[in-house]
Amino acid sequence: MKNRIISPSLLSADFSRLKSQIDLVVDAGANRLHLDVMDGHFVPNFTFGPFIVKAIRKLTNAHLETHLMISNPHNYIQDFIDAGVDTLIFHIEASTDVERDIDLIKKNNVLAGLAINPDTEVNILDKYLDFIDYVLVMSVNPGFGGQGFIESTLKKMEYLANLSEKKNFIIGVDGGVNLSTIDKVYDTGVDVTIVGSGLYKADDVPARFDKLMKKN
Ligand code: DX5
Ligand code: ZN
């Protein structure tokens, strides 16, 4: 069995005390953080852009995986790279030239990820799997934290987990992962779970982190 990796989603953190919210999960053992960028166009919600990512970079050495839920990601990839991200993920549904966008990320020595919506067929990814570092399987429709896990996405995780053994990418799962869903997600063979409300809304966040990691 693989070791669990949890990437806390700051979307559910209290941004008025961001530094302590980051330290809380890093001290609990998280070594990566998930940043959700939304443009009010690709998804019906807004969050933040490269300016805030750059500020977060100054607050932590944790690996920053940045999930772009934006139309025309190509126009902003360089800005997010310059902001200091470690993995940059864009949606296959949003890009007009997936190969070009992967190349742009990789030539800057940043890890490249592709995200896929619940309604998108998983085999659309096949031709890119030799070139990317990360696949983000959306298990909710992107846009908001706190939504229910879509069970049909488990099949995509299994499909990708089978392929990832021979290739060089890891698999993340994003949306609705919490104490009641996390075991079946890891049973598929994925590497990383993104947990937002299932972690930050707990009364005792470090204790919840341990529980999700199956440390107690
Ligand atoms: C949803 C975002 C997720 C979100 C997950 O569009 O991409 O990263 O923060 O939140 P939870 O864990 O609450 O479903
Ligand atoms: Zn996300």
C-alpha cells in the first residue's frame, strides 16, 4: 500500500489569518498545499490570482500545487510560474493547445499537471500521460468547496492508477474527500488527496489531519 499524501486546500482556510492556517497543517505533517485559482468564467466563482500566490510563497516552503480553474490558462501560466509555484495544473477542458501549455510549464522547470472534470472522459488524457507529472481527478464539479463526492469518478482513479505504474505521473483527487470518503479514494491507488472543508472545518485541525492520514 502507498503512503498517504494529503494536500490541504486553502480554499477552506481562514484567509484573515493565513499564515497560522498554513502553519497549522504544515506542523501537522503536510508538506504540500493546494491553491485554487478561479476566474468567474471557467467556474462560477472567484478566488485569487498570481499576486496572492506570490504572497503565499513567502509564507511557506511547502510544495505549492496550484489548480487553475480559468479559461485560456496559456495567458497566465508564466505569471503563476513567476509567482513561485512548484506544480502548475490547468484544466484539459480550458486549454486551446494542451501540448503547448505543458511545454511552457516544463521548460520553466515547474511540474505540469492536467485536471479533468467529472463529466470528461478519462481517456482524453492518454496522449499526454508520457509528458505530464500530475493528473488531478476532479471528484466534484469545480467551483466550490464543501460539495459531495461523485462516486463515478472512482473508476477514473483506478484507470489512471494502473497506467501510472509504468509512467512518471502521480494522481491527485480533488473534491469531497473527507473522513467518510478518503479510504475508498486511496483504495484505488491514487497518490495525493486534496482536502479542504474535511480538514479546515474540523474543530481540531491537527487531530483531523492525523485521522485522515490514519495515524490514529
Ligand atoms: C473545488 C476545488 C477544491 C476544493 C475542495 O473546485 O478545486 O480544491 O477546495 O474542497 P473540499 O475538500 O471541501 O471538497
Ligand atoms: Zn482544487
